Amino acid sequence: MTLLSLDSVTIRFGGLTAVDSVSLSVAAGEILSLIGPNGAGKSTLFNLITGIYRPTAGLMQLHGRPLGNLAPHRVAASGIGRTFQNIRLFPQMTVLENVLVGAHTRGKAGLAGALLKFLPGVRREEGQLLELATRCLARVGLAHKAFELASNLPYGEQRRLEIARALALEPALLLLDEPAAGMNPQEKQTLLEMVQQIRNDGVTIFLVEHDMRFVMGISDRIAVLDHGVKIAEGRPEEVRANPAVIEAYLGKQHA
């Protein structure tokens, strides 16, 4: 079953076409990776999907419903969580508080609840969100650091905290933008196993990543962008052997 579909999605910034008529789909339950050289349009495509940019042309759908005109918070509420290429935590908040920021997106009390915390319904919701945030920290192995400042976490744990915050949205689709960037081999292996478990728990994964060993080891399918154009798509072994991919991304020396 198709979860996310992109049909001829294009975005232009002045005279520059950053994403050019890209069509692809993400099936429920899979791990799809998006690769390509720097400047290929990968993060721009994520920004389109999550409402930060609006497409110049084309159609994006989640569960068969259009995404193109939704504001970022509406996209998040519709079932898409994401992390960013550069870590965007709240450094002076605790680990738990960072995840609660994501969890509150699922809450219903809103501003009135923040002002009327003494009401039984509001207290009940706060307790439910706290339980959700704690579960998300456990999923990424950070429950024991709930009350530490986010800024005090090692780099790899900060990356995992971003994933926990995104999981607090209870998304159907999780977008991971270079999650392994800057990690050492042990941290990457821990991340790989964690992402696979998140998928096994029912969350579909769409990730951008430069580490080819990581991509080949985790992906069900891979799509390749070059100068905003999709040049290949298929299983890892198919993409690895594709001459256009070898030339554009892996380098001619690998041919």
C-alpha cells in the first residue's frame, strides 16, 4: 500500500530548478533511501514534503490526501515526523522536555490547557503525553538520561534524541535527514539497528544519507537524485550497479 506519493513534483527558486518533475512513492512499512551528490535537491524534497516549501508544480499525497498546501504543523499533525541535517534541539531544555515538545503536537488542550492545568482533563492529557515521551526515549535508548540537559549529550545521542522527538508525533512516516552524519562506526551500527526496529514497530522510514555502507545495509529501495532529477530507483543491488548512479554519485573509479 502506498503511503506517500509524489507526482511530477517541481520547485523553482527564480531561474533555478531545485527539484525537477520528481515522481516516487513510499510504500507503507518500507525503508526508502534518497541519495545523490551535494546540491542534488534531497533536503529540498524533504522541505517540500513537510510544508516548509510549496511546490511550483506537481502533486504530493499522504494516504491519498493532498499535502502541497498544508502548513508545516498541519503536515506534522497529518502523520509525518522528521529530523534535520543539522541538529535542532533545544539545548537548555532537558532530554525529556525536548521530546515533550513533539508530544504536545498530539495534545488537544492547546493554549487553554496551558493556562488551566488544574482541570482534570488537562492533567490527564499531560500525564498521557509524559508517558508517550518516556516511551519514545526508551525506544532510542535514552530513558536513563531524561533529566539531563540536551546540550550535555554526546553528538550521537543528540541525533537519537531528535529521532525520539519526531517519534513523539506518533507519525506514520518518519523522514530522517542524514541521521548518520558525524557518527563513528559503532554509533552508526546502533542507529541502523534502532531505525530497523522503528520500522518493525510500524513506522515507515524515508531517509536521506551520504554514507553508502549505511544506505546499502538498511534500505529496501533506493532513489537517486542528480541536479534535482531522479535518475534511478530500485533495490540496493540494482542501484549499486546502475552506470548513471556510479558516474553521478559513487564516482567513475567505482565503475
